[in-house]
Amino acid sequence: MSVPQEDCLFCRIVAGEVPADVVHRSERSLAFRDIDPKAPTHVLVVPLVHHCNAADLADNDPATLADMFVVADIVADQEQIIGYRTVFNTGAEAGQTVFHAHLHLLGGRSLTWPPG
């Protein structure tokens, strides 16, 4: 288990120091709208406890990892999304820009692959 990081944006959101459009909170996770959405619904689900990425979270707190997917499904139901995508970016090379594990929930439009 990690302690909150002073310079971590998501730790500060969890602590209520930085405002966010929160859509759900569980005992282990917080879900809020992404400020740069890539789909009509783009919500980030973060663990309340700091873990630098999904691999660290899975190694150290698999129950919270599972909770994040439960929260994503609850949010999808609230948003009346029938199909959705969940994505973790792990590491800068994969596009992770905030180094606090977070699950992207994307939906509200067709998300066929490959895009375009």
C-alpha cells in the first residue's frame, strides 16, 4: 500500500484538494469525468490509495483493482451505456501521463476497432 503523493493530481482529487466532477465513490475507488474526454462518456476510476500504475495495483491490492471494474460497470449503468471500453495505460510509453493507477471508462458512441 502506498501513501498519498503530494505532487500527484489524482491523490489531490481523492483528498478533495482539487475539484472534479465525481460520478461515483466506493470504499476503495473514486470515479470522475475526464477533463479531456475522448468519447461522450469518459470517466476515470482511480483507487483511493496511491499506486503508480495498474501493475503495481494488481501486485499490491487486487481487491481494489476488482472494485474499479465494479465501479466502472455501475457508472456505465448510471450513464445508460450499453457497451463500453475500459483501458489502463501503464507507463509513459503507453500514454500514461498521471502516475496514479487509473481506469478509463469510455462509451456513448461506437468504439469499434480499429478506429476510423
